[in-house]
Amino acid sequence: MRIVSTVEELRSALPMDQTIGFVPTMGYLHEGHMSLVENARRENDVVVMSIFVNPTQFGPNEDLDRYPRDFERDEKLAREAGVDVLFYPTTETMYPLDMARVTVRHGADVLCGASRPGHFDGVLTIVSKLFNLVQPTRAYFGLKDAQQVALIEGYVRDYFVPVEIRRCPIIREETGLAKSSRNVYLSDIETVEASRIFSALTMAREALDAGQQVDEVKRQLIERLDEIPNSQIDYVELVDYPTLGAVSSDSTELLLAVAIQFERARLIDNVIWKKG
């Protein structure tokens, strides 16, 4: 595995005539990231991973400074997973002048975007930069960040970016808790209680299968999540996927998405329900 940190080093490390699978991350790797690498490894000649904690997607009162970082650990995991090129740039490398940003016009002011204004502008700005640098054949994203995946797919279509976006399933603990770098912030008791999030989402999906109306399913989901102690609901939403718009009679896929705030960790999770 080759580790590079500058644009020049990255460009010299990229192959000219082979397919590239790209896995962008913010580090503190876990089994969810490893599953993305596994998918990329299976479908491409070369796998490139980036590790960059992107400052432009964090708000002024968010956890940029305390976001978990452990490069030695990440390097070992990336190497063992079969990553060929690990790109580990500085903020100065990725934002040399910081003159331009991507602005998201639709879908960025709902779900996570409602309480994190500007977050997805930052996400798509860094994704745009990384796509320009790596020029991957395929890029791999986990559906735990389903809103992010939908917006990246829209960006790729709008800007005619020649990359295939691969949606990858959420990787979970045995309890159902979605794997996340932020799980390290949970206490032992919170870790147990947080597993109830997926249980509530599963029951909501089953209610849709049984033909219950969206408003009633949402009400029941809120009730169940409200029962999780020492936590606060940020949002509970059912939206059309991948448009992220309101559910209509034409909707064939629904995203059931939640965000729950514990003392030191804000967790997101979701399930996708397909009609029929």
C-alpha cells in the first residue's frame, strides 16, 4: 500500500489504464468502511481510499476538533483490507485558496440538513475535489448516510461526472446498532439503548408492509424512539427516495430516517422501504 499526502504524490500513484474503486472516508475506520473496500476490491483493479476530516461540513458548534482520529490504526486496517493507495491530505492541500464551494439547491435542507445548514455544501465540495483528483471508475458509499448518497448521485448527474456511484448496505452490530465512528462516544448503557433505534425502524418498515398509512407509521415510530432513555429526537422523517421530497402516491421507495442525540453522540440511522 502506498501512502500519499500531496496532489503530486497522488497523481503519480494513480494508474493510467486500470479501473479505480474509490472509498472516501473521514477515518477512524470500522467494519462499515471495510465492507466498502471489499466491494471496491471485487469490482476494480486498484482501490484508493482517502482519509480526510473535512472542516467545511462541520458547523461552528459541532465536533470537528474532537472527531476521533487514529491514523496508525487506520493505516493498519486499510492495509489489511487491501487498499492500494491511501490518500491522507492536509486541510491546506484540499483547500489551497478556498475560493469556491458547491452549493446544493434541493434536498439539503431536510433530514440532517435541517439542523446542520451548509453541511451538505461542505460534503459535496470535498467530494467534488476528491473526484477531480482521483478520477475513479466507481465510488463506494454506505447507505447509513442515505441522504448524502442521494445528493452525491444528484451531483454526479447534474455535473456529468464520469463515475459510477455504488450504494452499499449498512453494516450493523449484532444488536442492530449501525456501525459508526461516533459510536465511540457512547457509554456502555447508551450503546445498549441505542440498539433500540434499529428495532423501532424495523417495526415501522413492517407497519408499511402491513399497509398502514405513512402518518400513522411516523407517529408510532416517534413514540418508540421517545421511550429510549437519556436521548433526544433530532428528527424522524419518512420521505421519497432518492428525491428526498414528500411522499406521494407515485412513491415507490421511502426512506425512514432518524437522528437521535445522546449525551456526546448524535446517531443517524435509516431503513428503505420498497413498495410491493
